[in-house]
Amino acid sequence: MEETPSGFPVVNILMAINGADNTEFIEVSAYGDLAGLVCEYCIKSTLIHVVGTLRYKKEVSKIKVKAVHIQFISGLNPNSREN
């Protein structure tokens, strides 16, 4: 578990989504008390249910490689305008 610069707990995990032909991975960021629960109870291959906000960004690297970054934000995010 890490902390934001303001001292708010956060943990980032990769969630596997199994498809018919392949497996995709999505980053899940959990904040606040939820971050501690994720660290304590989520181990590899644990089934989880995620509720939160989906963040989708397109990026182009310095060497012109295009990438899509998908992230779930769960728990109280101190950087969110909704809190």
C-alpha cells in the first residue's frame, strides 16, 4: 500500500478479465479504508466485485506508440471532484 502526497492511502492492483480468446488486465486503484481491505483480503486469483468510476485515456509515447489506459477508481479518491 502506498500513500498520496497528502498521506491518503491508495493501492493499485491489476484485475484480470477472462475473455473467450484472451485475458485483458485493467488497473484498479482503491483509496482510503478500501485500500487496506484490498491489501488484507485480495490475493492472486481472488474473485472480486468492483464498483467505481472508469477512467479511459489514450496516450502516444515518445516513440509514437499508441496505447490505451483503462483504470477503475474505487473508494474515496481525494483527487476526485465528486468528494
